[in-house]
Amino acid sequence: MPASSATVPAPIVRAAPDLRVALCAAACLGLALQWWVRGGWIFPLDDAYITLHNARVLIEGRDPNYGVPALVGASSLIHLALVTAFALVLPGGAAAYLVAGIGLVLFLAGLLTLARRLGLPWPEGTALALVGLASGAGQFLNGLETGLVMAAVTWTLVLALDPPSRRLALACGLLPFLRPELGLLALVLMARQARLRLAAGPNRTAALRAVAADAAVVLAAAAPWLAWSLAETGALLPRTMAAKHAFFGSSSDGLPASVLYAAAMIVGGIGPAAAALLFLGGGPGSALRWFAGLFILGFALTNWEVLAHNGHRYTYALLPVALFAAMRLGAAHGPRLLRLLILAQAAVALASPSPIAAQQARVVQYEALARWAQANLPRARLLIHDAGVIAAASELPLTDLVGLKSPDSIADHRRWTAPSGGAERFRALDAIARRSGATHAIILDDAPDRFWASLADDLRRGGWGVDPVETGTAPGPYILYRLTPPASAAAD
């Protein structure tokens, strides 16, 4: 046969390996082994125990500590519902750990799916997903909804890459009840979907019907959660951020400075990946740019300082958006820049010291102190500011100075604390202590910052006697104080 007519074999094209199942299975195995080796898991943040307390209240139908409905102090109705559902068949800690693990695995699966959908080479896509997992490592097992938030945002971005759909409308209807600020993401994505439907063709009547159907799906998804919140708390959305705003006060800086500080907190939280937010591109990227801007503006207008709380946990709602932007950047301009970003993000994630062990030790000491108070002070009425561990470990009557679990405290902070920038917080604490009939207080000694420790000073400034109680338990940062009302303290 002549050489010119010889058949040239077609090149062999190997499909990129789909590692999603293997990596997610490995994550599940790792979570199970950690639980087994450690004999359980201690959640490092007190707020996680508020969720466990609220779940117990839902199951038992009563709150022996605060005497309020379970949804008071709950930021995430969906997270609370999931923990409660699993707590019907598992111990509370195991239920919360399982929900946390589900968030971690779904986040990993979502990032891997996004990378495939955007056509990223599999080595870079896998590396970026794993680096994203490492970046949020301190948030997944803290017992809060942060991991579920990252997973939900990631899978919502997957849906946003598709043509307009009812599935995206359903997801958007649920987002605000995972975290209230995710309502901003739902708003911009549904506005984009409505615009796409109206621009899809000449039949405007059909397009308007599709938009109306989307709105109906959003409302149908949101309605049960709205009704539950309204019935339990008298409000459509959680009031936890309002309580924090009243207690911590708002920044005295002007709006431009507050916006810059909020943006700096986001960089400090999610790391170098935040730079990719500047390159979201078109399509869904335009809507996501609005979400990032409104997110920053919202915290700048209220209190940007809360973005630093609990390991910058609120900022992690933007991590999936930043990783999405990085993926699009890598897909459009080649992997070289993406590799540099992956290395920078990995370096920051691996070099950042983990405070989890110290936080867990603090939780253990707080729990021991709570159990001592339960056994030795059965008639005590306690003032507290960390409202979770003490409620999970005792049935003593409690009053939350911040207001998350004791809503009456919010009005005192709105009257005294917020307008004075914290200078007259002592007046609010005095009013709360008098109304509650408190006999004791548990206050964190957070030296050298001494923000929480200053609450003891504020009570003394209000005329209260505040004397440490020797408990015989292991020493730690939480201190039990005996309170003496102002008149009695003055007489002494």
C-alpha cells in the first residue's frame, strides 16, 4: 500500500479521572476515624453548645435554663433542624458532628464539581478543591453552620452555571435560613435568572409566567421556615445579629473606612483567594460581584468587627465565591496563575496556627465549672455571656448578658451600650442583673485583651460586689463570681 494512503492511528485521548467519589469517601473515612480515635469530639466554640441546647429544648419541649423558645438565639434554622433530627437517634454531640461532617463532604464534592464544569485541568482542579478544604479546616468541625454555608454556596454556584431552573429557585428560597446574609446571594441570583428568562425569547407572556413560577418556588421553600420563626420568636428572621449589634455597638468610623476594614477582615479570613474576587468575570460572576459588594457593605453599615469573631467565620461565605473566581481565571488564562494562587493559599492555610486545642481545653474547663455550680449551688441564678456550655451542662436558671438567649437584655444594650460606644455598658449590666435577681456570674478572663473580663469591672462600677468563688475545679479562664447587690455591697 502506498505510504500516502496509510491509515494514521488516531491519538488516544484519556479522560480526566473523576476523583470525586474517592476523595469524598476518604473524607468520610477520616471523619469517622477521628471520632473513633478521640472517643468523640469537643466543639471548640461555645456557640456550638447553644445549638445543642436548642435541639434538646425542641426534643424535650421545655427550656429549664432560659425559659424561652428554642429558636431564640438560633442563627441557622436549617442547621438546628438537622442537628435536632439526628439527635432523635444519636447523642447530641454525635448528631452535631455528623451534620458538620456532611457540610465538609458536600463542600469538597461541590468544589470538585465546579472544577469539572468549568473545564479546569484535573490536577489543578483537585489541588484547588483540597486547598479550599484546608482553608476552611478550622470552620468545619466547630459545631456551627459554617461548613453547611460553604457547601450550600458552592452547590448554588453549580446550579447558577446551568440555564434558568426551578432547582436554583428552590436553593435560593432556603439560603436565608442557613445564614441570613445568604439572602443577598439569593436576591442577586434570582434577579439574574429573571433577567435571563425575560431575554430568552420573544414570548414575553411565557417569560413572565416562568419568572412568577420561580418566585412561587422561592416562597414555597421559604414559607415553612418563616412560619416557624414567626411562631417561635415573633420575627421572620433570627435576631442574633441585632443582639450582637446592640451589645458590641457599631463602629464610629465613617462608611468608607468601615468598608475598607470589612474588606480587610475578609482577606484576613479567607486568605489570598480573596484577590480572585476582583476577577469574577461575566455571566454569574456579575451577580456574584454584587453579592460580594453587598456583603461587605452590609457588615460595614452594621459592625465590621464581628467579621473577626470566631476565626473570621462569617467571612467564609465568600470562600466558595473566591474559589469559583479562581477557577474561571485558571480556565480562561491557563493554569500558571492559578498554580501560584493555589500555592499561596496552601502556604497561608498550612502556616496559620490552629487554636482548636486551646479552645477545646477552655470548653472542658467551662463544662467542669458548670457541673460544679449545678452540684453545689442548686439555687443560684447565674449571669453569663457565653450561653452554650453552661446550658448544655446544667439546669440552673441563666440570664445571657449579651442577649442571644435572653432577649430582654437587648433593650438595655440599645438604651445604654450602643449609643455610648460601650462606655455605659455598666448601666445595661446593672439593669440586667437587677431584673434577673442574679446571685452569681461566670465571666471569661480573656487576658490580655480583657474585653469579657471587663464585664466584672462594669458590674463593680454599677455598685455590685463581685467576688471570686473557690470551686476546687481545675483553674481556667472562666471564673465563677458571687454577686452582692449594690445596696448590700455598700452596707458591707
